[in-house]
Amino acid sequence: MRASGSFSTAVEDLSKKALKVIFMIKRKFHCTHNNTPLLLKLFDSCVKPVLLYGSELWGPYILNLDKRLTQGSNDDLEKTFLNFAPEKVHIRYCKYVLGATKYALNIASMAELGRYPISIFVILQSLKYWLYLYKDPLLNFSKLAYKSIEEVDCTFPCTFNKHIFKFLKLINFDHVWNNKGTMSEGKLISAVKKILQERYGNYFFSCLSGEKQNKLRTYYKLKEEYKPETYTKLNIPKQYVRQLCKLRISNHNLHIEKGRYNKTPLDQRICTHCIDNKIEDEFHFICECNLYHEEREKFYDDIVNIIPCFCNLDNFDKFKYLMNCSETDVLTRFLIYIDKCILIRHSSVGIIA
Ligand SMILES: [Zn+2]
């Protein structure tokens, strides 16, 4: 803690310690097969306790709930979540789990895994701590300290109490503040968790809508529900997860994305692997490009044997079905098809170069 009373140094220190734990996980659990569920469990059980140690107390100050919620707009709470210093460690870990690069958009990397901001966990912990403090306030030192703060609350600009009060007001839970002790802890925590997760889900889809002309134009068409995607849970080679994730969240090197970095106008990001004169985007790569025609024919024949009506779908519906597929036998074949296409593309780029 700094002389000013700021917790930021402590939070930086905890982030560094959490990164060391992540480094150890990467060393010990390096695997060629997808181990996403295990890696996420390890984050929650080994990294989060280090990263958020004592956060029930410092969380509301670092989130600066009092000030931000006073000045902010309605979605300011969710923006605050994503700017929360420990969230950066969480997001970095999500990208590592998915095999995405640092250029992948943060909200998309979390959404593929169905992960919510860890700020939600911090707020719930703070609420639990607040409930603990005001019950029987004369029992120990921390409760006595809380009682003293409550008595002088109005003279201090930013106390733990005020952060909690502003937060409850923001989510229309004033009644909890006004009638302390009338709601059971379990019900309050699960109700607040539900509200915060719903709010974040809505915020995510509004961001996605704002990105529909930009980097997440394909993801906007695909992502319909805030949940972990099936492919992230399958026992398959890790590279398959990485390849599909990168195509879904536009973190690949097709021309549509490479052109963004060298500022090529959108209509000039043309596929150089066929003569169709079309933009090389995810749809063209999966469903149209002639370079992969042979592999595609074999793959489609295979899928029709499993789902006969697949051949009746138009190209975009095929694309959407495959990219969102949750049927393991189809999905596994699709992942192998993508892998083959990427290999073909690599060798084609090599010949051209
Ligand atoms: Zn092409």
C-alpha cells in the first residue's frame, strides 16, 4: 500500500505473483492435446486466489466504483470491469488457453470461453465481506473499525461503505442497503451475480454490434449466446482449437485481416489463391476458394453421410452451421478440414513467395 493509502502497488505486486503461477502452469501442463477445461480450472483454483488476494477490501477502491459510478454512463460499470488491472492477467490467460495472439480482441477471447470478468467475483466477495462486517459489529477489530467508519462516513469522500452503497444503488438494490439484514446472504449474492452477468452479456453483444463493420464482422454473425463454445471442450489436438478460434475471432492471416495492418482498403483485400477476385475472408476460405475445392468436396460428402440435409443449405448457412457446430462427429471432421486447408494455403504461399 502507498503512503497515500492507495492499493495500486499491492495490486501490481499480486499481478506479478499471479504471472509467476501462470508461468509454472505453462511449464507443467504443456500439452499437444486440448486441455482448456483443466487450464481454466487451474486458473480459478491456483491463479485467482493469488491475483485477488484480499480483493474483498481493495477491489472496490481499485475498481473505483464510487467515483466512476457517480460520473459514468450506464455501461460504465462494464468498461470499468475490462480496465480493472487484474483483468488484464485474466484476459492474457484466456488468449494463452485459446492459442490466440495478443492482437485478438479481449472481449472475443473471453466470450469464446464463456468467461465473465473477474471483477464480478471481486464485487461479490466485497459484498460478502460487507455483510460480514455489519453483522454483530462489536465482535472483533475489523468489525469495530467498520463501525467507526460507518459513524464518520459522511466526512470521508471515498470509504468502503460508500463504494458498496453506490454499487447497490446502480443495480437498483437500494433496498438491501436500507434494510440491512433482511435478505439472506446466499440469495443476495446469487441475485447480484445474475444481474452482473446479464449486464455483461448485454454489454458484450452491444460491443459486438459496434464491431460488425470492423474486426469482428464474422464473429458478429456467428456468436449468438454468451457461453463456452463446444470446440474448446473437446479432446482434440490443440492446434485444431487454435485454428478454429482464430477463424472465429479474426485473429488469422487471411488477407481480410492482414490488410487491416497495412491499411489496404477493404475491397482490395483480394484472395490471391484463386481467380474469383473475391475478398479473402473466413467465408471465402471455408466455403468458396477454389484452392481447397478438392478437400471441400471430400469433406462435404463426408458430412452429407452424417447429415443428409446439409447439401440443401446455401453456402452461408453451411458456413454458419459449421463454424457454430456443436455435434462432435461433424465438428471433428470440420477441424480436420480446416487444418488441411491451412496446410494447402501455407504451401501455396510458399510457392508464390
Ligand atoms: Zn480464393
